[in-house]
Amino acid sequence: MSDLPAASYATSLPFLLSQVGARAGQLFAARLAPLGVSPRAFGVLSNLTGTSGRTQQQLADALGMHRNNMVGLIDEMEAAGWVRRHRSAQDRRAFEIRLTPAGAVLVDQVTALIPPMEAEIVGDLTPDDRHALVDLLVQVAATLQLDPGIHPHLRARSRSACAAPDSPASDSTDSRN
Amino acid sequence: MSDLPAASYATSLPFLLSQVGARAGQLFAARLAPLGVSPRAFGVLSNLTGTSGRTQQQLADALGMHRNNMVGLIDEMEAAGWVRRHRSAQDRRAFEIRLTPAGAVLVDQVTALIPPMEAEIVGDLTPDDRHALVDLLVQVAATLQLDPGIHPHLRARSRSACAAPDSPASDSTDSRN
DNA sequence: AAGTGATTGTCACCTTACATGACAATCACT
DNA sequence: AGTGATTGTCATGTAAGGTGACAATCACTT
């Protein structure tokens, strides 16, 4: 211990962002856990507020996840009483997922948890610094072609998440993750 | 589509950091993949440069991961020819993990990949903005009590990663996740 | 020197989560 | 009516991480 002068990667943006982001994600999940909500469930619920009655397929498309994985997620949320499945009148194959009052309350509860989480992350940063950080992150998010509010982990976990710019066809993927 | 004005969480620091960080992690892994290295393997290799001859337990402690998971990781890296196990003279239970020349070359290769990755993330940001972002992230990392160069995902995945500040004893964890 | 507990590396088992492919029901279109 | 596509669902396989136990070795005591 007390050995190397922190390798160069440790202060690089790719690692730093991944490191801090992973922690922020853990924090996010940990703060939501007492309410019994997973981050991805909250994503669905949040996407449901205001425009209730979207089908599972529409939700899956909006969040960038596969419809198969949406089934179990809706199951849990319906069991928790946050949403309900209603047969669509236009398309009797589809279910309209409607937010229940309890679900709306939950979204409000989670939303109320965000400011304290911000405080935990911001620490001693000045309001100006905080705003600058958010602004810079939004720019980086745009550079990385991220859709606002859509978390990359909802998509395929590690499957061709980022196409290499120079490598021709990196479909080998025999490597780990 | 073209529906809600991006929910408030989407521009919050917890989500934004997690979102951008997840993408950065995917990018990091994707760029390392052509070399056949996983991010965690690189973490071990990087920790080995300069102070070669650390035992698996020391490496596990340094990176915050469990020694059981280190076994397979060292297996892969030894099979790849990046490291070799040597019986420790002081402690014949332990293996000294020594970096091979090929392993040192690999670390250099990965290090050379970082600047292009930075460019992908930085985008059109000015050098001043980039430096400001790194500086702010370092401060946030310190606030979150992150050790430089140690990625949270090497530790327990989502198990009590962040102790709640207000909740007394959240070991219930009967909730999904 | 022998004994006791702790430590190191290893292995086997279990659980979880994700991806894949197939299926019945329904739609859109001919 | 018929054909292909779509929606939700389910069953399967696969990969990764966590847990507990084990032989070998160490550190310490008596």
C-alpha cells in the first residue's frame, strides 16, 4: 500500500466517469431500495406519469429494453400495486399499462429522494460548481448519444454497446466484459 | 415519442452520473475488448506494474474484490501470458503474481488507448471544460469516498454498496432489485 | 516439538439475471 | 379467408457473482 502514484487511467475521463457513475448508480439503487423499487422499475413508472396507458412494447421501446424483460418487470410492479394491465380497445393483443394512485405516490416519493441524493454527491461543491458539473455531463451525454432519462444498462448489458470507430468488425466478443 | 419534458430525475446528478458513467464503462470495455482484456483484468495488471510480485490476496485487497474471484481472473491472465504465478519464498501458501513482458506491453497498449477514448467522450468540449470536468469528478469521487483507480464494480455488485445515512438498519432487503 | 487457530489459494455449489427461441392470440393487409 | 407481422408470454440456456468448505501453510502458544 502507499505504492504507485495513481496510474494515469485513474484520472482519465473514461475511468473516472465509470467509477463515479457506478457509485452513483449504487447510491441511487440503495436509496430506492427501502421503497421496494428497483431503478429500472422507477424508470418505467416515471415514463408512465402523464402519458398513462402505454403498451408494454411502447414502454420497452421508450426505455430501450427488450419486451421479454418487460414482462417480469410489469409483473412485479403490478404485484406491488403500482400499475395495472388493461386490455387495449384498439389492439386487443396489447396491454395498456396504467399507473395506479399508489404508483403515482411512489413516483413522488422517489422524486423527493433525489435532492438528498444530490447533496450526498455534491458534497462541498459550490452551487456554481454543481451547475457546471451537470452542464458538462449533459454535454458529454449528448456526445455519447445518450437519450435523456434512458439508462444504458436497460439496454443489452454488454452486447455491442459501443461500436468501435476504428476497428472494422468487432463481433468476435470472445472476451469477457 | 415527443412526450414528456424529460422528467426531473433525468437531469439530476445521481442519474446523470450513473447514465454517463455506465456508457463510459461500456466504452471502456468495448475499446479494451479487441485486446482481449476485461476492465477488471486491466485493473489487476495496472496494479501490478512497478510493484510486481504481489500475492493474490494483496491484489484482492488492493482492488477491493474477493480472493475467490481473483482465482479465475489470474487463471485467465496467466493463460493469456500476461502474468505468472511464482511460489512465495516467505509464505509458501501464497503465489507471487509477476507481470510478464507481454503483460507490460499490454498495459502500455491499453494506456495508449485512453487518449482516443477521452476524445470520444470529450467531444467538442474545450480543454478548459475538460479539465474542469475531471476536476469536479475527482472532487465528487472524494466525496463518495472512492479510492483512486478502484472501480466500485470490482467490489460486491449491489450488496450494501452504500449505507443509507438516515435509514437505521436496512438489512431487510426482501425487496427485489 | 506438538498443538491450535488463522490465512492463502482453490474448488464445488447455488442463486440471480440476461439473452434466445418458440408459442398462442391478434392485427394488418390482400 | 389467407398470409405475414406484431404483442405478450413462457421455457430454456448461459454467464457471472456469492457462499461455504477444503488442503496446505503460517503464526503463535505451551
